[in-house]
Amino acid sequence: MKKIYTLLILIFVSSSVLGQTKKAFIEAADEAYDNKNFYAALKYYDEALEFDRNDTLLIYKSAESARQFDS
């Protein structure tokens, strides 16, 4: 039984390591913003903010994307 729990924990940890990184979301957001796809940029910036809610540059970029999208 202990081996099953260990295996499940190993699978969970390895899958979370393979997930998107903050840097990848920021790069995708910046590219979307440069292409004037403000909705996608907003979504990517918001995903990046999940890693660090206090990143003021990301907060600004997210707000700017929302403003541009709403225009």
C-alpha cells in the first residue's frame, strides 16, 4: 500500500514540474500583446500572476492588456 502512495506522489510531482512556467506565460503574453491580441495577452498575464500576485510589472501589463482589449 505504501508503494502505491509513493507512486502516486511521484506522478503528481513529475506532472507539476512539466507544467508551464511563469517565464513561458510572460513570453506568450508579450508576443500576443505585440501582435495586438490583447485578450490572449490578458489571459497569459493573468496565468503568470498566479505564480506571484505581487509582481507589479505583471499587474501593470495585465491592466494595460485589459484596457487595450476594452478599447
